[in-house]
Amino acid sequence: MSVGCDRVDAGSAARVALVGRGPVLAEVDAHLADGRSVLLVGPSGSGKSAVIDAVGRPGLIVVDPFARITTPRACAIRRALDRGRLVAGAATSVERREMGHVGRIFWRLEIVYVRPLPSHQIRSVFTRLLLAGDAAVPISRTWLAEAVEVANGLPGRAVSLASVVIARWRERRQILPPRFALAVAWQDALFQTGAAPLPGSRKDMSHEPGPRRS
């Protein structure tokens, strides 16, 4: 789930994060249905985690993020693949130095690229979250245009930014400027994870297989 989504309805955030991702969902689902593991590759905040959540199925091993994979973890993933388990990973790059020790497993994953969305779809993300339901934040066209620019095609970033705006509106009836709201979302990410992901990324590795214990 995107950073800051606790400030908006989780169901709404999950649905909105999939705006424009129909083709990617269909491609990932087809690979998994055919017994092929997948690696989603795209910028942080592009919606890779949302796609994996949407196509999740019993027994699916989620490796999110698919980065800095150690040799023991790579061996554990390879054993899982050898046993016929399906793996879904999310990576921001296919650079080996970013992914880690994946030489024996990388070739077994079908790469699916998750690219930034066009402006009109990012605009839809904002309007669905900010102008519907209980939120009803009275944003202007100028504000919306700047928010679309700040989101830079990344729906996860848009959800995080909108989440901060909704929270401030509910608390103080104040509309934060988009760039300031993004900075707040960034600070939240630092506070919650102790790392420095872009708002909209997920750092949950609880589903990643670990090394086998003897």
C-alpha cells in the first residue's frame, strides 16, 4: 500500500492506484495463469505493488522490493521456483547491482514494465480521491494542474500527495500546495520506514522467502 494511504479509505486508494493499469493487470494475470513468475519493473510510485496486490493468489510469493537480494535469499527463491511456486517481484531497475545476487533466478522471471501514466489519467486519480465521497476538497484547476505535474505520471505518488491534502483539509480546512504536500508525504516515508523511498513505494518484504534453516 502506498505511503499515507491510511489517511484515505483503503479500498478507494487501492482502486484508484490501478487507474490506467488494465493492460498491465491483464499481462501479469496471463503470465501467472500460465505458471510463469513475473518481475514488474517501473519507477517507485508507479503502482507495481498495487498491481501485485490486485492479481494476488494463494501461494504467490511476493518479493517487494526485488532489490539487494542476498545469496541466501536468491537460493530460497530458486528453491521455491524449483518446487513450482510462483513469484511476483517489484523492481525499479533491472541493473544487477541494484537487484543483487539474482543471476540464477532473474532469467526465470517474465519482465513486465509499469510505465508512468499520461497526464489525464493522473488527473483522474486526483479527482477521484479529492472530489468524491467524504473528502470533497475544493481544489482549483490551477492546483490540480500543479499536482499532476508534481505526480509526474506516478499514481502511487499521486495517492500519497492526495492523502496528505485530505488529512490537512479534514483537520484544518486548509488546502496544502501540491509540492508542500509531497514533501510531507516524503517525511512520513522517512519516519515510517527509516529509509528514503519515493512516496508511493512499499517497503514490505514480509512475503519474501528467507534462507532455509538447518
